[in-house]
Amino acid sequence: MHGLLPADIPRRILTLAAAAVMPVAAAAVLVLAAPAQAQPGQPGEPAQSGRVSIVIDSMTPQTAKPGSTVTVAGTVTNGTSQTKAGLDVQLLTSPTRFQTRDEMDGYVSKGTGASLEAVGDPFSLAASLRPGATVPWHASFQVDTVGMDQFGVYPVSAQLGDGEDDVLGVDQTLLPFWPGQQAAGLERPLDIAWVWPLIDQPHHQVCSALTSNDLTTSLAPGGRLSALLGAGQANPGAHVTWVVDPALLSDVNTMTKPYQVASGPGCAAVNEPASKAAKTWLDTLRDITAGQTPVITPYANVDVSALVHSGLAPDITSAYSMGYAVADSVLQGSFGPTIAVPAGGTADLSVLTNLATAQHIGAAVLNSSEMPPANSAGFEPDDAVTSIRTASGVNMTILLADQVLTGVLATGDTSSGVLPLSTQFTVTQRFLAETAMMAAEAPDTERSIVVNPPENWSPSATLASDLLSQTASTPWLSPTALDSLAGAPDSEHTLARQPLPGGKDSPGELTGSYLSTVAKTGIELGAYQDLLDQPSNSYVQGLQQALTATESSAWRGRAASQGLRLANKLSRFMSGEEGQIHIIAAQQVPMGGSSGLVPVSIQNGSQHAIKVRLKTSVVNVPDRTSQLSIGHFQSLITVQPKQAPTIRLPVSSAPIGATVVQLSLTTAHGKALPLPVTSLTVQSTRYGRAILFLIGAAIGILVLTSVFRGVRRRMRADTQVAPEDADLPGSVDTSSARHPTEAPDDLADARRWADDT
């Protein structure tokens, strides 16, 4: 620890503006007998209306040595409505170095803790300064004359006066002094490890088009990602640890070929040519990582803290697996668990337990404020390497990134790729001063530093390169890779630290309500994937990546609406695909008998084959003597795109009247699909059975009539009639006898009915 009390931690995260332009110390004013104190301005900002401002743009050298002449330069701007004349700039410093980082921060933030005296000759502005005009200035002093001779950091101020002992403005900075390795008494240079983030918000969505074309600017020369990659490549001696989001790799890889960018609702998109900048950037990164193994974040750098706290820990495992697969493919390597860098540098014990046990990660980078020393009463040398025992009993190395440096680097962000010279100078100078103070506080102690910029850090190319160049060339620093520190034991074993809370939300993490929406979309995706029959790996991977992108830590805070749009778009896409699946059946199916086959078709209007199970449910009517039942049928069916195969339902024991049958679809494994239930009515009359009885009876009557006629004809053929003029011997005369009359045909009516039929 460097003397920072826990109560003062928020104060230590200083803005760059506070570091560069502050009220001049009251002691300095007394030394110069100035009748008025200056009010600070903001470095690199236009002069405020009604005042004259001064800023420091550079200091050469940035680290003084014995015999050095220090030259400070900057600008003066007249923000008033009146012309100013007789202005001069006076440098002030002190022969006394700061003793602690807290004392140095007090000077930067409040103008206290330093007794300043004028050094060198004042610089007089030769001409009058018109309203709105800006002019340069420069002044110098000798460090030997001041009396600087000890390793440490010294105050330097530039004071603007009007020639009448009035102070119009002040800017101030910090000057490290290095007397040499032996004179400094430094046991060994401090190990320093840089986290170098190549992370962006995910541009992948459910459609093949990227959400925007923002990466075009970022990858081009002068862009954010180009600046980060170029600085790391140009300064191999800094040994940065590349922390890469595989979602970014996927997006950039997409841009190396002709691609599409979303241009409206749905999947409307415009075509874009292959990006040369994307190809150059990706080729460069491949070359770098071939010799330096990067840390791969989970896909889309998902918010691991929020996912654990919302009960979605399995999504973290999925995101890591997805990320390794993408990195393997794009970077043409083999990647696995190494070091975790949670978003914002914050995580509680439950999150680290998940990372250690479920993800098999052995080390994590956290903000130093997460585990401050337990003893806050005094200064104890603090090291960046420590360890914890997780709730599962697994030991985990913790690398504590200095929170003050993280805050300083954040002030160097730029949206345009260009920073004011004063801002750029102040960030680099503050970085040198902070690291020098860490070394000078306890020069006989072996310590290390971890520097972790914000994951969306956007420095200018010059600032990024300058910081890494200073890291490699500064004598009190020894650059090393992050995994080297992770494998080293905690050098301060006796330093007790405050324990991590078991469960505590990280500042700004994705909310429970946000992740509730994402979880609902995840359930929908699970059902949709189960619906598909042998889908291509690329199609399924695209869907899963679209869901994981909604869990990105990039959507923290105000960006949550962007993440929700991605989730809603994925949900609408799946609903649209499922909405093209229909059950086709007649509203009413007449059935004359007690059983039969009812045809039902499953129509698939989508572009993907599906496998569904047809579920049937009979709505029975109470108090019926018999109920309709549906027999066994092939309920699981594969439906090819644009096809509508038919299933025949075996229906039996149909009671007379109407019976409603409800039809629905599920996935092959029984997951319900968000499709409307289809109803059909089986109308059973049983007229068919009665007609069969009548037809059978008619056929029987016809047969009986035919038999009767045949018998009668046979009887006629056997009867003999004698001639009238001949009498047989011994015969009875029958000439007078008449033939018997034929009996009425009792079946004639039935026969005629049969004939008619």
C-alpha cells in the first residue's frame, strides 16, 4: 500500500483535468507575495469566458537527472473580452520531494502539501493578447540549482501573472527525479504488467449483417483499435498482455470479405466491400499473437458478475467455450483458460468461485480497491500479486490493478482519435509520477504493478505509444507479461487484506430485469433449436452468438437499450420462423361409421427442415355413453422446407354427434412451440351402418326370390299332359279336367323392389 486510506479511495481516482490544472498552493502564493490566488482551468480546454488561462503542453525531459535543465512549455489564452498586456509566466518548484502518494495527490487535487519557490527566469509575452487569442510560452530551470538530489517526485507549477503581482492562472505538473540506480537505493526495478484490451461492443446479430459499420473507422489508421494494435506492435519491449474479445475477432473477420450492414427493421441490409483495414489489422494481430499468447475473454466479454448474480452461470461456460472456438478459428491457434479480466475490474467471491471451478481459470485481474490492506492506519508496502481461497476450496491468484492509474488512463480517452497536447502530456507525466512514487515509497521492497485501462479505452495513437515507450525505457520499471506475475508467489505474504464479499453487485452491472428478458429469449432459442432437424453448425452457432452478444458487459448503463434491441430482434426472428409452421386440417370432418382416418397436414414454410411431434387432445362431452378415441399413429415427423406431409389419425368409437379434437405441435423432445392450437370437429352420424344393413337385407331378398323361381320352373317341367283324342289303357279320363290355377306370387312386390334396386 502507498499510504492511501480506504476512506480516501474515491478521492484517489482523479480526473486528468484535476491532475493538470489546480489552484496554486497557498504556500506558493505566500512565497511569491502574490495578492491574489489563481483559479484552475481544465487542461486542453478552450479558455473560459471572462478569464485568462494557462496550460502546460510539454516538459523536457519528463524525468530529470542530475545536471538536467528542465524546459516547460505551453500556451496562454485570453478568454476575456479585453486585450491583455504585460503578461508573464513564472515557474515554481520545490527542493523537497513528496513522501507518499497521498501527499502527491493532495498537491494535485487541492494544491496542498508543497512549499513552492520561483525558479528560472520568467517568460514575458512580448505582444498584447487580444480577446480569444492564444500564444505559446516556455521557461526553464536547473535541477541542481533547485537542490533536487533524491529519487522521487517533485512539484512544478507554471503561474501566469499580469505584471502587477496578480495571479491570473496556474497549471501544474509533477516531475520525477532519477539520480541513478545506486543513489536511488532501489533494490530492483518494479515489475510492471500491462493489460492491453482489444475489446469492442459486439456487432453480431441474428441476421448475417453487422449492426453498424463503426468498426470501419476504428480499424482505420488513427482509429481506436488501430491505435491500440499499432502501439503494442511498435513497443515489444513493453511486453503487454493482449486481452482479446473473440466477438471482435469474428466481426473483423467478417469484414475481410464483402459483408452487409443493417440498414433498417428486420434483416434489411446494405452491401459493403471487403475492408482492407480489417484484413491488415487481423493479419497484424495474427502475427503478434503467434509469439505472444493472448488472454481470450468469454465471447462478447459477457458480464460474468451479472450472470452469476442472476442465476445464469451456465451462460458463462457457454460464452468461454464459444470464445475459444472463435479465437482458434480466426487466430489459427489453440486457446484455453488462462486469466480472467472481469469487466470494470470488480468481482465478488461467488464470481471468482465460478471462474476458478467451472471455467478452470487460475488467476483474475481486479481493481486494487477490491482488496485493500486490512490495516488502514498506516503505510505498508503493497504488491499487485495476492491470492484467495474460493468458496469451493480452490486457490486463485489475484492480480490487483492500480486503481489510480486506471483512472488516469481513462482521462486520456478520445472519440476523435486526437487529444489536446496538454491532456496527452498530463496523462503520460502522471503515469511516470505515480510509478516513480510507488518505487520511491519503499525502494528496498520487491513489488509489482498491474496496469489495467478501461476495456473500452480509446487513447490517441501517440498517447498509447508514448505510455508503452515510457514503460520500456523508465529505469525504475521492468516490463513483464501478466502470466509471469500470475505464476509468481505473493511477495508480501504478511500483508493482510480485507476479504472479498461473498455476494455483491459490481458497479453498473447488467440489471436483473435486463437479464430476465435475455433469459426468456434464451428459453425461446432452446425451443427453436430443438425444433430444427439437423441444422448446419454455422446456423446454430450464429444463433447462439446472437444470444450471447446480448449478455455483453458493453451494454452496461445507458447502453442497455442497445442490448435489449438485439434480444428483441432475435426473439422476433425466431417467432417469424416458427410462424411459418402450420397445422392444416378441415374444420369439420364427417364420419358415417364408428371409426376412420382423419387427414392432417404439417406445413413448413421456412427455409430449414424441422422435426415436430403432433399432439392430439379429444374434448370429450360428459355423460356420453361412448367417447371418441384416437389410436396409435406416427406422431414424430420430419418436414422438409416448403413441404406439407400428411398424417392420418385413426379415429374410433365415435359417438353420434360432434366431437372436437385439438391439435398442437411440440419439438421432438416435447418442448412447447408458440403456435396456435388447431381444432377440428369430427361429425359422426352412423348413417353408413344403417345403409349397410339395408343393402344386406335387399341382397338377401333378391337371393330368396331367385331360388323360389328356380324351384317353380323345375316343378312345371316334370308334369305330363295326355292328348285329348287318346286314352291310355287303364287311365282316368281327364279331358274334362282343368289345370290348377297358379297361386298369387307373394314375393312379387319384394322382387320388383329388388329389380328396381
